[in-house]
Amino acid sequence: MRTISIEALVAWLESSEPPRLIDVLGREHFQLVHLPGAENIPRAELPQRARQEIGLDEPVVVYCSDRDCSESPRAAAILEELGYPEVFHFEGGIAEWRRRGLPVLRSARDGERS
């Protein structure tokens, strides 16, 4: 499983061809806080939703709450099993993002930044 550092992720997200950034935690968590530009596909729903919502040729970065969270490595493994060739796991998740002082969105409804 390939991992991606926060520095590489930030640079890639700011590039002209950013990856699909997927928060694999539940909807409730996503509505509370998520990374800018992220979409929510809970890990348990990936097997059913991935092929319909993510192109096989798209690079994908998955993340969850922190280094101790097992949802994103499991999600990366699911995507790899489904044949996605460019899957990356952002190990630090939301916790590392926030520790670095990077903005997060607090609500999926209003797009409020923090």
C-alpha cells in the first residue's frame, strides 16, 4: 500500500491535476470536519460505490481521522482489490492536517472553514 506525506498531498491538491480526495469515515464525522475538496464515501460503502463514482484511471487519496484509524488503510486495500492502480493512503489524516495548521471544513452544509 502506498502512503503519501502531508507535504506531497498539499502540493498535489494544489496542482492542476489533483487526486480524488476521499474521507472514508461515516457521514456524521464528515459533516463535523473534513479536508477541503474531500468527498465522503464511507469505507463500508466503497465496494458498492467505487466503480460508479470513481474512474479507474483517477488517482485516489483516502484518509480518516489519524494514524491509529484503520478505516483508510482498509479502504485503500479495497480500492486496490477493485483494480484501482493509483491509490494512496494519507496516514496522518485529519489530525495531522490540523496539527499543521491547515484549514478544515466544519460542515458539509455550509462549507464553514476553520
